[in-house]
Amino acid sequence: MMHTSPSTQPLPQAGGEAAEFWLAASGGRLLLKCCEDCHEVHYFPRTLCPFCFSGNTVWFEASGRGTIYTLTLNRRTEPCQVIAYVRLEEGVTMMTNVVGENALQAAIGAAVTVDFIAGDNGQHVPMFRLASAEGKQAP
Ligand SMILES: [Zn+2]
């Protein structure tokens, strides 16, 4: 029997072209891919560059900082889930969730930083928290 999940995250895969992405996520690092031929950054990571189809793509660690491009609330979940497209500093857009106590204050243009949340299967998935000027101190 099939049922649809309210999750908007891509399903983690053990192998394949994004294996390194998920491995890094479990270690708290957000990896993106850049093409050495056309110098475009892309997400979700692929073996072949989606811009020029070069196989000359390399991993690099993203800053983890971005801004909310657009967002929507999924009220079918409890608590309701903030689904957002986050535009990273590196220029790519990720579909993700905004998490944290103040997630419902998320707004278009708000600054966010990445965090890694363990899913039911133990795989850490990159999600974002509102970057607030007050409170949390960066080490
Ligand atoms: Zn390319």
C-alpha cells in the first residue's frame, strides 16, 4: 500500500551521485557541486553539469547561509511545517524546511543558516533556521 509523505525533502539515497552529499550532511557539512568547465554551481548534486553536461564537476562546501526566496505552510502536519525555497549565497536554490521555535516567523527575504536534522531513518537532512541577530552566539 502506498501513502504520500508530507515531507518535501528528496529521499536520501545510500549510493549514487549524491552519496557524498548525504555523507557530508551527516557530518554537518553542506556540499554543493561546481562545474570546472562553465563554473556554474548547481543543486541537487549531479554527476553531469546540468548547464553544459560536462562531467567535470567538483564538490565544495557551501557557506550554509542564504535567504528565503519563497515559502509556504504545510498545515497537514502537526506542528505545521514551513516549506521554503532558500537561495544560498552560492546562487543556488534549495527546497527545504525552516525549523526552530521561531520558524513560523519566517518571511520572504529573511536570512537563514543551515542546520542538519536527523530524519526517521537516521539520515541527517539539511534544513534551515532563521538567523537572528540576538541570542545564539557563533563560536
Ligand atoms: Zn558546466
